[in-house]
Amino acid sequence: MILKALYDYYQEMSQEGKITRFGIKWEEFSSIIIINENGDYVRTEQGARYQVSGLRSRSSNVVPYILFDQPHYIFPPLLVGKQKDRGEHSSFLKEIDKIVERFPQNVGFKAVQSFYKNREWEKPLQSLEPKGWISFRLSSEIDPNRLIASQEEAIIYGAETLHVQEGLCLITGKRGNIIKTHVPIEIPEKLASNRKNKCTLISFNKEAYCSYGKVQGNNAPISSEASYAFTTTLKALLEKGARTNYWIGQTCLVFWSSQQTPQQKEEPLDIFRSTSGMASDPDEKSSTPENTTCNPRASVKKLQQALSSINQDQDTYIEREYPGRFYILGLMPNNSRLCVKLWMEGTIGEILSNTLQHLDDLNIVGSNGIGDETFAPPRSLKSIIKSTLCIPPGKQDSEVSFPSHIVQGLLESIIKGLPYPIALQNACLERIRHERSKKDAKGRRLSPITEMRVALLKACFNRKHRNNDNIKKLTMALDPTNDTPAYLAGRLFFILEDVQKQAISYDINSSIADRYFSRAAGDPNVVFGELLGKANYHLRKLERSSGKPHFARTEIEAILDLLPQEVISQKESQGAIKHRLDEESLFAIGYYHQRAEYRRRRAENREKNEVEKNQHHTGSRSEE
């Protein structure tokens, strides 16, 4: 299904002229040797990106490309820094003789042959830096983008000289020339650290992978045309800067779709409005609805915008009911192969429904107590996973090692609408357990119970128990009706901490959260008895100074009335209540909700007092 979908995408793009035709590939050249029709050396120019024959591939064997290659093929290997001559240069010269024999009237081919026969190759070697891809161009050529290797005869020769046998192609279902080895696919070098930067999606390079006495590509027969189609398509989708892929760590998501029907006239950017950066692209603004709807790449943009909740931290509006079939492929480079980690095929409505549910599940009130239940702000995939990692300050995203099993599990959960992986929930709680509150550059104390972590814990809990009506689901903000013991215990813990800070100092070096949070979350009845005793002392101190009952006493008593006695039990049953992952998550969420609610109330009170103060000053002036 994966290869067939890639093949179909190639056919659609090929009809529109948006992708290279069979037998051609784009290659980045470092140097171009300019020669005249007699083969005399003229000069060397800086290379660029050119189209050349793209059907041949090699790994460790000696296989010359057609009129272009690496320096140890273009020149004698020992003269360009190679320690051993395996016959690369001689094989390249033999290939030139063969193509001249096949096309004796081609001036360019004969010029390259004369270039070597007259030993003109020694001249560019003196000034040329032997690295990268090198090719030839005639000095009389008008088009600077047309190399000798780009000529039609070179493309034809490449197709004719494929060493293949005829068979039934598994992709097209038609008989054709079965290819032995598939062209490798380039991946970004920074993502190929300690690995090759060229990987194959299909490979039978060892006997253990073969069966029934077949070798290499005959084990999974694919025609040369179909192989070229899916490899070229995947290269285009993985191209650096393309909007059809998204990398996180070593994992890549690739998006594409089938061609839209002619009746679909609606401009995708009007339907899927986004401030992710793509909507502001000049090319997209100038595109017309007619051109967009018939372009398969436009559908990919729709899916990219739909999944902007994964790769952007910006507001997004998405229309849920849009027809069209989309494909999502998750890949990871592994030595010389591309491993398939995720594959999903479905309509855009299915994918968007799951993605938007992911946003709804992550929606949480802000640390200031303000939130919007009707709009769930997108949260990037990287920020979600980074909240579960121990990352030193100042470390860049490119330097962060994202756990591949968590990335893969989270992506699959988002796209398929499944519960988040348990490992993600556990990793989030581990960071909360082991981190202590710290001060930022402005001296403000930062708690390890952050908005992102609580949002993640809330989503993990709700998605896990979505189909269980007997379990109360968590809301975006404080829920006074939630009588789950762990949630109530988290609320109570924050109130006790807040009372301590009011009685001593909000700038206290070590609060009860720093000392007892992890223990209270996992084994509450061990510590709550002691904490309640300290809270009574702090409350009496506050009440003596104010001369009136403290509001926290009422809230503490209300929560204690709802909490089961074993949670705050006496010494004889201490240690009997052990919280699991879900209970620890509820404890942290209850703590965060209560903290956000207190901050919201205090902000309202400050604003109210400020208004009253201004009114008082205004009244005083009027009396004067």
C-alpha cells in the first residue's frame, strides 16, 4: 500500500510536470569542466543543480555513472587522495567508449572521449578541488543548465543499459524490467549522524533476506519504472525545506494525498486558515483556486495545516469536514535503511477529527487561571516531549535526543486517536518527582508542575478512560464537583503550601512542595497528618495578625469532609494507600488547578482594589 500510494502520487505529479520524468534525477554538482568540441580543456566552473541520468545506483561495488561522477571516477583515484585503485577510473573510461559507440554522431560524447584520449584531464586536475560531483559541458552550449550528461541520448542510454530481467511488477501488476537494486534516498546529514546519509526503503543485500534461491530485487519484483517513481516521489517529499515532511529527532513524518476531484473548487488556504507561517507564503497567496484544487501538493498543504498542532505553537482554524484521501508515513533512518515506523491512510476528516481531539484533550487553564474552553491552543510535538526530558538550560532543539519509542507512540496516538503511551505519562511524572522549584533570571520561582506537564497528564488520563463512564473526566479548570480522592488531595496540598508561604514568606527557600510533593503524590497518608498539624500552626499565626478567621480554613475543612479518612489517616494505617500513575497524575492536576484558581482570584482582587482605590481618589478630588 505504501509503494502503491507513492507510485500513484508520482503519476499525478508527472501529469502536471511537477516532478522529473522517468530516468532523470536532480544532482548537486561541485564543479563543471568546460571543454570544446575537440575535447580541449577550456576552464572549470562552479557547479550547481542539474538534471542527469538517474537510474543507476551503487553501494560498495564499482559502477560508473553516465558522464558524471565522483573525483576518483573522473580522474585516476591515486591522484585525488584515494589509497587504492579499484578500477573506478578505467570503468568510467570504458563507459564513455560504450556510449560513443551507441551514439557515434553525438558531438558531446565524442568530445569527452577526446578529452581523455588527449590527456586533457591533467589540466583541470591542477586547479580543481577533487570533491563532490563533477561533470562536463560544451563551451558552445547556449543553455548553461544543459550538461553533456543531461542530453536525451544519455538518458536513453541509461535506460537501455540497466541489467534487468523481465517479470511481473508487484506495484503495477504489469510485466516489465525488474530492477535488482533500488536507488538510495538522501536524508539530511544532521539527521544521519553516525549513519549513512543515503538510505534505501527496499533492500535485499544479504542472503538471510532472500528466499527460494532468488537474489536482490527478485525477492520482491518491482519494475524499473515503478522503482524510479516511488524513490523519486519519496526524495521530493523528504526534500529539505519541503512542507511535506516534519522531522523530530531521528523520526520523520511524510504527508501526501491523492489528486483532488475537479469539482472541488474551494481554496485550501481559505478552508484551513492557519497562522503557522505557511499561510503567509507569497506563493500561496498568489495561487488561484483552479490551480490549487488540481494540484496534489495543495492537498498536502491542507494536511500540513491540519497537523500544525503537531509542528507549530500558533493558532489554527481547521475545517473538519473536507473530502480527500491522505497518507501519513513515519520513517526513521537505520544504518543504510529507512525503517517504516508509522503508516496511516484515511480521509482528511478522519485525521482532522483525531488531531483536533488531541488539542481538546491537551486544553488546560493557564498558570494565571485564565483559559478558553471553546478554543484549544495548539501545542507542538517537540514541546510536549521536551516537558518529559531533563534538558540543561541553553540547549538547542537540534542537540536534544528525543526518545524514538515515545515519539513514535505519541504520533500514532495523535493520528489514530488512541490513548497516549504509558511511557509518556510515566516520563512526565518522573520529571515532576525529581525536579525542584527554581528561580528564573528575574528571581521568580518556577515550579516543576508546569502548564505543559499538567496538560499532558490530563490528556493521558482522559484518553485512557474515555470509554469508561464510571470514571469522572478531568476538566480544563478547577472542578469543585470532582470528588476523586487523589484530585482532592492535590488541591489540599497546594492550600497547605500557600498557607505556609503566607505565614512565613513567599520567597521561602524550601516549601512543603519542595520537600513533600513526591511523597504526598505517591503515598499521601504518610505526610498529610504532619502537614495538617503545621497548617494549623500557620493558620493561627495568620489569624492572630489579621484578627479574623482565615479563608483557607474553610476550604481546608470543605476538602477534608470529602476526602476518605484513610488518605489522611492516623499512624496505625500510614503507608496503606499507594498511588499509581493515574492517582499521581490526578494529584498533580488538582494541585495545579487549585494554584491557578488562587492566582486568578488574587488577580481579580488586585484589580478590584485598584478600581476602588482610583474611585476613592477621584471622590476625594471632587470634594476638594
